[in-house]
Amino acid sequence: MAKFVLAGKTDCPFYAKAELLADRLQRSLPDFSIHKISILPDQWQDWLAETCQKNGWNHEDSPLVWRELVHQGGKGVFLGGFCDFLEHCQNYYNITSDMSEDLMQRIAEENLVTKLELIMEEKHRASLVQPLHLWIASALNTTCNMLLPSLLSAEVLSQASAISLHLLDLEGDQEELQSLKMETEDLALPLLHQVTIHTDLQDAFRKAEIILLLDERRPEGAAGVPDPESVRATVDLYARYGRLIGSGAADNVKVVVSGGPLVNLRCSVLLGESSLDAARFAAVATELENRARAAIADKLAVRTSEVKDVIVWGDVGDGFYVDLQRAMVFNYDGPTKGPPFFSQPVLDIVYEREWLDKDYQELVHGREAAVVSKTGHGADMSTANGILTLLKAWNGTVEPATQMFSVGILCTELYELGCDAVLSAPVVLKSGRWTAAPGLAPPEHLRTRLQESAIRLRDKISGKEIVTPPTDDTVAPPTDDTVAPPVEDNAAAQNQEISS
């Protein structure tokens, strides 16, 4: 098969004449194929120079014609311009053109008008697409690679008809970001509209509707505790982030802060610097909550998914407390059994109070460190899963509205702690807003501890001397007389009915 490529300026009369001759040949000869490339006049010289340089050709006028060797591969065979193409058609096919110059000029003018109309139509169609603007900061963090395939899907962002993804990394290499951009585009995900990369804050968070702030992975001191210099740098950076989000992001933006021991501090700084509603910000505690569930599951020989309603209070990176007062376990192989929906309180099954008081809390505290020591990197898979779980709930795509989550939010409004800091607490979603879980106000001794955590956060933000976090013996579960009584829920009602 003979496949020719005809390229020329849209308003070129000779391109118009060659185009009509090629169409005539294509209609008459089954083995003749033509591919036409119409270039706007102001773009023609640049396109011609680039094409000739790439192929090693020497040509100056419009049109440009070459033949592609379909069955042999390799680069195309240069044919020449209009006269060369006309001569080739005369010699090989005994067909020529006798079009007048006036007709050539009129067709060339019509070609230009049609080309411009098509461009305007394409721009109009593009303007009708209103993509959701999703920003990811610290995009070269390996957690981002695990997030993207699921994140850019209708399962997580069902409200989006298209997604414009912005990858930001202030300390990242331009080539690495470009590689991540290409890899993301190669996923060929239907919701992905475009990908842009950023290595500075010039356009950061502009029009953002969802912002994911991953761990900056700054140097840490002994025992994994961030040193004062790292804390100060983080506070300064997130103060800038907060101001940019407040001025450039959409009013309904959802900001998710995830990863690292400074997650609550980072979210607190954002709130202090942004003018947006505090309900727009959340710090992820889901991964810590899941680690706490996994430790209980190991103890009771059940799956992690069969442990529910474990609560994380406080600062995820500094003195958090795992609360089991509402925790339930399903499919436990014990004296009392029931159908799949039957559950039992964890505190009624685990009788080893010493293990609960100390060993369990220490186990949860050290679980991520154990993963890091074995793999040499952070628990990126767990971090990505925590972000996705939170976003699915926040967007109302998967989790039921009554599901309880441990989320870092501004506890002042929800639990009246008298402290303006972001701390993890049990919440449910109501009309797209995080609301205090019913019947779960913190007991007095825990309220005091949360207030102390808030003070430490404020000291870090203000640059005061960092107070040593509480030791392990301060994170024991409260005694029975200090625990706020759980509200009877559906699971408890089911258990009572089965017992009777």
C-alpha cells in the first residue's frame, strides 16, 4: 500500500490543490492512502523546521509531501513539494490536476475559516469540562504512588466528572516529577483530565477542591522524635501553605493532612493561618486506628476488619491514647457465638488488664517503628489506605453515614476542651461535616491529657521549648468509674436480643 503524508499551511493554495488531487486518487485507487496535516500559518515555519531537522530533509515551501513505508518500517521517504507530488501522480497514476488559480485561492480561504472554526469548537468543548482540582503536596513521597490509581477513580471521587491533578514538591527534582506525571498519564484513567507539576509555591493550591498534604519526611532526632529545627521548618512551611490555601483554594475545599509524627501540628498551623472554616481541615488518624485494631485482632485471633469502633484520642505523634470503651469484635471464637452480625465488646473478652493498661498501648506505639525497621521506609501502604478511607467517607461514596472515625479535627468546637488545636477524636459525618460521635465525651482525666497535648502543640508552633511527651505509664486506659458510659447502639441491641 502506498501511504502519503501531505502537510501544508491551511491557507496555502498549492496545499488546497494537492489535497483535492490526493482525495481523487484515494477514491479511485484502493491501495492509495493519504494522511493530511493542516498547520495554521503562524505555526507553519516552526513545524516545518522541526520536521525537517528530525528527518534530515531540506524543504522551505508549503506543502511538504513524503511517503511512509507501511510494510517496511523506518522513517518516511521525502518526496518534495507541490510540483514533485504533481509529477509523481502524473508518472505513476497518469492523473493530474487542472484547477484554476482562482479556485485554488477560494478553497485555501475556506480551509482557513474551517480550521479556525474547528479550533474554536474544540476550545468551547474544553471549556464545558469543569474538572475537580486535586493537589498533592510532597508528591514524590512514595505514598503518592500508592494513592494515585485508586484516588483517580469514581470509587473515591464519585462527584467528579474529570480530575485535574496538580503534583507539588518543593524539594523535588523536575525530572522525577515529570516521570511521575508521565507514569500517571500512562494509567489511562477515564477521570484524569490533565496533570501539572510544580516545584514552587507560585500557583500552589489555586482553585483546589481537594488538597492532600503528605509527610515532608524531614530529618528526625533520636528515637524518631523530630528535632527543634525540623519542627520550626515545618511550622514555617505550613504557615505559608495555610495562607495560600486561604487565598487561592475553593471555599468548599477539603484539606487532608497525613503521615509523620507532626501531622496534628501541621494541621493546627494550617487552621491558624487560613481564613477558611475549620471543618475544611482534617488530620488522618485512620492508619493509627487500624494499627490499634490489628493489635487487638492478633490478640483475639480474628481478622483486623472484624474489630470495630476503636478510638484514638489526642496527638497522633505525641502522647495519643487508644480507647476501647466502644470497641466491638465480630466472629470471635469464644463461649458465646452468633450469626455474622453478632458482636461482643472487646473489654468483655480481654481480661488481662495489665496487658491492656501497658503492653497494648506500647504495642500500638511501636507498631509503625517495627515496620520501618524491617522495610527501611515508612508504612506507606497503611498511610495511603488511611487517606483513601477518610476521603471515601468525606465524599459519601462508600462508608455509611453512621460509621465512627478517629479524625484530627479542631476539638474545641466538638468536645469543649478549651484548647484551639487539632487533636484526634471520635467523629461521625453529618451533612458532610465532622460531628462529635454521640455519647462519647472524653472522661475528665483524659480531658486533662488532651488539654496538655494542645498546650504542647501551641508551644511547638510558637517556638517555645518543646515539652517532653508523656511516658508510657501515662497512657493507661481509664478505670471503670471514669469511663463515659457507652450509648447503646445497634450491635449492643442485637447482642441483648441473642442472649435472651
